[in-house]
Amino acid sequence: MIRLSELLARSGIEATAAATDVEVGAVEYDSRRCEPGSLFVAVAGFHVDGHAYIGDAIARGAVAVVAQHGAGRPLPAAVPLYLVPETRAALSALAAAFFDDPSRALRVVGVTGTDGKTTTATLLWAAWTGARIPAASLTTVDRRALGEVTPNKSRQTTMEAVELQRTLRDFVRLGCTHAALETSSHALQLHRVDDVSYDAAVYTKITAEHLDLHGTREHYLEMKARLLEQAATSANAVAVLDATDGFAMPRLVRIPVATRLTYSADPAVPADLSADDIRSTSRGLSFAARTPWGSERVTLQIPGRFNAANALAALGAACATGAGLRDAVEGMMGLRGVAGRMERVDLGQPFSVIVDYAHTAESLDKVLRELRPATPRRLWVVFGSAGERDVAKRPAMGAVAARLADVAVITDEDPRREDRLRILEEIAAGATGAGGKRGETVVVVPDRQAAIRFAVGHAAAGDTVLLAGKGHEGSLIVGDRAMTWDERGVAEAALRERFGGVEAG
């Protein structure tokens, strides 16, 4: 509980309305969660405007309202209305103040980029843990605090400000001193992390994503750069940058920080941290890491040559924030993969089945190129592209699939309220434009479960079937309904159906 006047003052919100100085027991942006004592912040969302629910919030017990404009009718005299230019920014400040600015008690490392954020943040948590640093991480996949792992069921890479600040407060109460926070461009643009005190920023390569929100690749980069600008206000700020990223590096290196580290898994591109002698198998990855703190052989239980770069980024951030190199490496080596990232589904079948979150043209390209040399026969890919999201990537993903896979099975991936068939045809146009043959090497199966059954049912010994785009996600959104989904479970069911038992071999 906190007095309303104190909460407003700590949040920098001018008390323009007079009211009894009541106790505030919660900060809410969803009127359905309001209870007696709540402060309601009216936020305009993509589909629903919270200003339309001010009356509902008050009826449920809200004692004050923060909004960008009035509710359309007078509020009860006992409920003050505070007007602000941007309620999303106000929500961040209010949430941080309500939970007593928990990030100030942590060394928070933000991890951003287009692909590889979850793996990098999780490896960073593992590196800290190996160095016996009480650490936490919050990613698209899960929340890790010390040794406890909880799935992230929100489908948000970075939570809304209230949930985020509450989680950071929980980390502090558990005794964590360090936290890796996967930080999305949505969170940066929509003010969710305005009041997080970052000490370091880690960047994976920035390509293009979420242009439905950002408009252009350049604006997308500008939003990503906000993370480092925010971290740079710390006296001991650390930046960990991908030296191979010709697009982002010129912008990011202009931001002054106390410590700047670069990394590269490409022998042709020198960096502070580098990877030599990279060896990748279907079971994992190993390489020689050269760092400012010395050299170590790193062996990970995570396949994919591209993960050498993610590991270097995590290693640089860990060592720059207090971990010893040897301990950090041992911690990363103990990590048993990341859910939905190059995850094998093996019931003994004579071909490989891989679940991966790849949902951009660039990430799909990386994964298919990784799987191609390890696949003796045909390489299959089952994938789609989300509705109400970046339209430009649809044909690009189709083209990548047609060029690098032997058979592309195009299917649903959260069509939301868009016409599912139109989405699939836009992907298919890119595939056929790149040389794919409709009905032969390019197959459209709208229902995702049926698409997985099709690929698993037709794969032969020596093939690889990549299920891309859903990864760890526990729901499939069609219209306004979020249906329960388990990509791995669907793949296992298809294997059992085909081979008649748990062990398919």
C-alpha cells in the first residue's frame, strides 16, 4: 500500500486534481482486474481503448484514474482524474514507484536484437549461475530465478510495465543480484521499460521485424537503440555488440558507454570476443572462445553454429558484470537447451524432427542452412507467418523456404483476425516466385496440426522435418480465440500415429 500523493510524486505526475489522500493497493491498466483501492491507468491498446472502461474500473473500486482525456462523462467526486500526455509512459513510472523501483537493486542486462534474444539471455543466466551469482532472467520462453524455472505464458517477450516491475520486485525479494531481461522493440516503443535501470545492453544482429509497428527498418533500429541509450546513463554501462552487424553497428557505436565489447563468430570479422574451430552436431555445439579474460573451449548442449555468436554475447555480458570466465563457461555448458529452440523430437523414428521458433526470413534461413548439411535426404519445413503482423516478411519467408528446403509446407501461424488463406497465398507466392512448384515442393495445408501430420507422414529415412515459427508457444490464435497448442506434442502424436507406438524405430 502507498499513499496516492506519494505515488504520484514519485512517478512525476502532477497532482492536478484534489482528492482525499487515499491508500493505493494496486496499479491496473485492465479494468477487469480493478478492486477497491486500485489506481486505474487508461491505456489505448491496438484493439481496445482503456478510456472506454474508466466507468467499469470505478465500479469495481478504483479510487483514482490516470488518463489522456476525460471519460466522456463526469467521474464521481471522490474519484480524481489525472490527465497526462502519454498514459503508457505514466503506467511505467507508476508501476516502478509502486513496487519501489526494484531494478535499482539489481544489475539488469537488457538483451535485444531480431533473433537469438531468448537463447542469449538464458545463456547469460546460466553463466552467472555457474559463477555463483544469484541471478534471474525473463524471456519469451520462461522466467528463471535462482534455480526455479516458470514458463512465460503471456506470449509477450517483455511484459507490460506492471507485470514487469512486479517480477523484478520478486527477483529482489528472492535474493537475486543480477537479471537478464529480454527486451523487445515493442517494449521500447510502448514505454514498458522506461523505468528499468539497465546496467548493460546486449545486441544480437538486427535485421527487420515488426514493421507493422515500426514502419521502416531504420525506425526499428531507432527503437532498439533506446535500450543502449537507457543503459548508457549508468556510470558503469556496458555495451555488447555484434561486430558482424553492418546495419546496426554504425548507429550503436555512437552511443558513449563506459565499456564496449564486440563479438564475432565469423573468422573474417575481428572482435573482442571470437569463436574459432566451431563444431556443430545435431546434439550440440563446441568452439574455442577467445576473450579479453582469456581463452576457453566451450561445449554447449544447444545445436546450431549460429548459437556460437549468442554464446559469445552472453559470455561477454557475464564477465563484464562480475563472472569469472571459467565459471561462466561451465555454467553455460550445463544448460540443457532452450525450449522451442532447435529442439529435437525423437521417439526413435528414422528421420529427424526439429522444433524451432524461427519466424523471420533471416532466422529461417539460418536454421535451414544449419540443417541442410546434416540431412542426408530431403529437408522439409512446416511454417507460416502471423496475421496482423509484418506483411512484407511473408513472401520473403516463402522464398527462403523454396530455396533451402526440398519441401515447404505452408500453414497457419496465429492468423488472428486476418483471412488465413490470404496469408498462406502471400507466402506461397514468394515460394513459387523463388522456383518452388505448387503441389510438389510447395504444399499449402491451412490447419497446422494437419500440416505437421502431412510432413511427418511423408518423411522418409534420412529426412529432416523442421517445424518453424511456434517453438515454445502454448497457444495458436485464430480470430479472437487463443487455442491451446503444443508443437512438440502435436509432432509426437503424429509420429505415434504413423509408427503405432512410442518408439518409432
